[in-house]
Amino acid sequence: MSTHGHRSDAQLSALREKFLACPRTDFSGVRGIISASWRRALEHDVATDEPDPIFVADRDEESLLVRSATPILENLSTELVGHPVAVLLTDADGLVVRRSSADRALHAGLDRISLAPGYSYAEESIGTNGIGTTLECQEPVLVSGFEHFNSRLADFECAGTPIYHPVRGHLVGALDLTSWAGTPGPLLLTLARRTAKQIEDAILEGLGTRELALFREYLSSCQRGSGAIFAVNEDVVMVNSHAQDLYDAADRAALITHSADVAGCRERATVLADLPSGLVARLEYRPVYSGTLLAGGVFRVKNHTPSPRSPGIPDLPLPGVVGASPAWRQACSAADTSYRGGSWLILSGEPGTGKTALARAVARRHAPSCHLVELDCAEIDDVEAWTEALAEHVADETSPVVVLRHADAIGAQDVQHLTDLFTSWQAAPPEQAPSWVAVTLSDEPDDPDSVGLLMPFFAHTVEVPPLRHRTEDLQRLVPHLLARHARCRDLVASDACLRQLMRLPWTGNVRQLERVLAEVSRRHRSGPIAVTDLPAECRTVTRRQLTHMESIERDAIVQSLAANHGNKEHAAADLGMSRATIYRKIRSFGIVCGS
Ligand SMILES: Nc1ncnc2c1ncn2[C@@H]1O[C@H](COP(=O)(O)OP(=O)(O)OP(=O)(O)O)[C@@H](O)[C@H]1O
């Protein structure tokens, strides 16, 4: 806790002037917490003489914090009648959401400095003060007289205390008691701390009532039906035994992540969820109320597609590829079986899923020293000449493995050159033919007729699943791909970063993930990677398909937030939009601002 020093106002005022004239001087006469805050205020370019805090029209007056704090603050204000002390409550961004003071002169004084509901008293808005500095330092702070960065605040004594969420532990706001300068600050600070504690207790009690309502609804849903049920709000998750039996841990985690898509909705809704196992589940959501307050939601889960899960598939040691999801293991196992049985293989799937990487890995596992001929059919100009060159190449090697990418890029009119070659290989003695042939096809082939002509040569087709159907693979892919691109070994994704990556749809599959991680490792050389280090395309969680214009706008907001170190007002100002608009868009695009 930081308390008042023993400097007189005149001394402090002189030191403040000196600091403003030459900020680099060592300010031993000022408390460290204050001089550090003055420096931040200078960096934020805050006005030194005219208070001009940011005004936000759409403050949240229905939040759990405001509802829990209101009766406590009303009591405190009654106790303080006759004393010139104002009681202020702010959100975690320093936005004043409530103010009460029975003292008319103090009331008018606070109006003159815009210390009133709707104004932001964050440090970046007004500089050193009992609210912003408390939030910045996350500890109780007393700011007296000329310790305020803005000289017009020097008439006041402000005692701020942070308020934390009693369950999740994050900062939810600040309580500030403000009086005229000269009031015994430590007393104000003690009272502020005691009141903040009472507010945290009230939040906990409110949560209890809410959770009870959710629990009752969850129990009655479980009694009414026999399927998988779970109930969630920001603090609790309840899962019935059917859900535990039907879904493994990774699928359950994915179901809970998907529930966030509708959490907070006041109407019933249905969402489809791609699960790591390859299942697609249907989540039917019903909001639950505690009185008029939303207490959370109950979800009834149904399978939307038949289960492709097959437990007990071994985790094969395939060089160069990683993944542990049942869907990926199944693809690996099928490709491996095809090689061992000597039958040629088609690998099909969305671009970038790892079809070629898988074929290469199977060949390396079984024939590490065998020559690998890997060619891309999308790059062929003259199919006939190319096929002849391939035939010669294979004849020159001893039973090489042949992997042909994008075989569907060869049109039906030319594919016969290739099918003739395949026919000759299949008729040739083993030493004159490839030991194994694998081709990759797109999930939406360029020319279905040419695919039809290729099919008879291949005994197996393996569907390589898209990454969004096996997000648990990211737990292995992320470190593997980081090691491939990072210069420094200790570059790792933080837990929050990994969770964020697992929530994304990855339309470009593993190739997109690899590009993202390569980009991150160019900018970030070592240490943990935070959510804020990710590029714009990875900082949103919306599952709604954005229009082209929306994605441009989303990327611009994310870039502006990054350039302004997460400061929403500055980001909005740079983009020429109001703070209310940027808040709305951050919510609507599901932009994750980082912690
Ligand atoms: N399971 C995996 N483990 C490690 N790296 C992988 C894995 N899957 C894919 N990759 C990497 O992702 C990139 C794309 O993979 P690959 O080229 O095999 O995709 P593809 O499905 O053949 O794509 P396309 O059809 O678009 O050619 C490659 O750099 C590959 O090494």
C-alpha cells in the first residue's frame, strides 16, 4: 500500500514543476509510485493544467459490480453525511459509473474537474490520480494535492482501492474516496479498503444466488432428459454423467468453448460445434434467469453426425508430423496400413491439412533411405513430356517412393498419359517400379472426371481431416512448428495464446497455422507468446463468416489496438471512430484484447 509522504504542498508543487520542465531528472523527493505515474502521464500526453477526461456515453450500469456495490455505497454515503467526502465507483477501465456526495461545495468542485459518471479517470485520460493510478498499480493508492499530474486536481485528496472478482481474481473496478486536500488521507484509504472488501463479499453473495438458479435449472434439465447436458456461466461449468460418457475430455473442452458463442444471449439458440474427434454436435441453449438477471445457460447436446471416433488407435511414430487427436491418428494409421500392404494411396482433404506431409512421413518411417520423388502436378505445362521424364526418373532409381501432389490438377484430356504410366508400373517387376505411389487430391477436385480415371489404381483413400475438426492437435503442432521457425529454443506459446489458437476456425489448416507462427517468431524472438503477439487474423473468436469489408475493418481495429498498446480510446481516435463504436465492434467481431 502506498501512503502520503511528508512533503508540503509548496514543495510538491515545485517538484512537479521541475519534473515537467525536465522529466529525466531523478526525483528522489517524490514517492516512486507517483513519479512513475507522472512519467506514464507524459507518455500518454495528458494535459497538465486543464482536465479533459474522455467521456463515454454507454457505461454499463447493470454490471454485477454496480448491482453488488450500490446498497453498500448508499449506506456509506449516509454515514458520511456532514463530511465532505465523495464516494466513487469505477469499472476496470477507470470509467466512473457511480458518484455520491452530500456536500454541495465538493459536488461542484468535482463537477469542475469532470470527476463524474461517464468520465474516464484512467491514467491515460487524466494522469496521476486515486483511480487511474490504483488501477494501473493494482494496489490501494493515496494521491494528495500536487501529486496529481493535472494541477487542477491539486485541490483534492483521493484514496483509491482496487476491487477484484472474488472467484476469478481479476480486477473489476476501483472504489475511490475523494475529499479536499488536507483531509487525513490514511483514514480515507482505510475506509476505502474496508468498503472495497464489502463489495467483493457482496459480489460473491450475488454469484451464489445466480449459481443456485443455474444449478436448479441444470438439475431439472437432467431429470427431464437422458442426453448430455451442461450448464455454464463465466464462473462455473456443470456437466452430467452422460456428457462424460459420450464425449472425451477434448470434446468436452470444445463443447464448452463453443458454448461461448451464445453465452449471454437472452433468447434460446442452437449452435453446431465441430469437435476434435470429428463429431459435429448440436448445442441447444436455454438462458437461465435469477430474477431478472441472466444467471447462465443450460445446453442440451445432440450428435449432428454419426460418430467417426475409434478409440485405441495407436500414436504412430511418423517423422516430421505430429498430432494426437483420434481423427489425425486414424488418418495416420490408414496411410501406414496402405504402405505396409503395398497398396497405392489417395490422400484427400482441404488445402494445407498435411496430406503431402503425411505421405512423406509414412514413406520415411518404412523406407528411410529410399529415394523420394515428390512432384506437384499443378506446376505441369506439358503432361506428356512430364510423364516421360517421370518414367525415366523412376527407372534410374531403385524402387523409389513417388508422391504426386494435386493430381486432380491434370485435366481429363491429359490424364491418360499418367494412367498409362501407372498401368506400366503396375505390370512391371518390383525392381522396375516405384515401391509405393501416393497422390493428393483436393476435397473439391478441379476436374472430377480426371479423378474418376485415377481412382482404379488406388486401393485406399484417406481423408485428412481439417484442423478445426481436431483442434487438440494444436497442443503438439504449435511447439513443433515454432521449433521449425523460431531462432531461439525458449519461444513458447503461453497457455492463453494456445487456448486462443484452439478457438480459431483455421480455414487454411496447418499451412495457415505454420504461416502465423513463422510470422510471430520473426517479430518475437524468445519467451512466452501472448495473445497480443498474434496477428490480427488470430485475435478474433467470432464464428460468424465476416464479409470482406468486415474483415478489413476487424484487421484495422486489431492493428490500431496493437499500435496503441491496447488503449481503446487511442485506437478509436486513430481510426476516426467514437469510443462507443470501437467497443461495439470489438464485441461484435469477438476481438480478444489480451490480458
Ligand atoms: N501433422 C503435421 N505435423 C507437422 N507439420 C505438418 C502437419 N501437417 C501439415 N504440416 C505442415 O503444414 C504444411 C502444409 O502441409 P502439406 O503441404 O502436407 O499440406 P497439403 O494437405 O498437402 O496441402 P495442399 O493440398 O494445399 O498442397 C507443411 O509445411 C507441413 O510440413
